Amino acid sequence: MAIDQPIDFSVPESTVMLAVYLVVPEAENTIGEFSLYKQLLFFFILKGFTSTLSQ
């Protein structure tokens, strides 16, 4: 069972953990978007390449 505790900003480790807690989801979102972008780019390149072969 988790216990809620206030953040003590006088302890440097608490500030670092707060920063990690706030940044990791944003980094995961960016990685996911980048991965989706790569997949779409690959799909369109492959589709364009295969459509030129069928002509």
C-alpha cells in the first residue's frame, strides 16, 4: 500500500525524483510519436516503391 508524502524540496534527491517523474511520460510520448512517424514514412516509401514496380 502506497503512502502519500509531501515532497521535501530541501532534499536534493526529492527534487531529482520529481523531475524524473515529470519528464519520463513526456519522453515516452516523444519516442512513441517518433516511432509512429518512422513507421508511416517507411509505409509510404514502400508503397511508393512497390507502386512504381507494378507500372
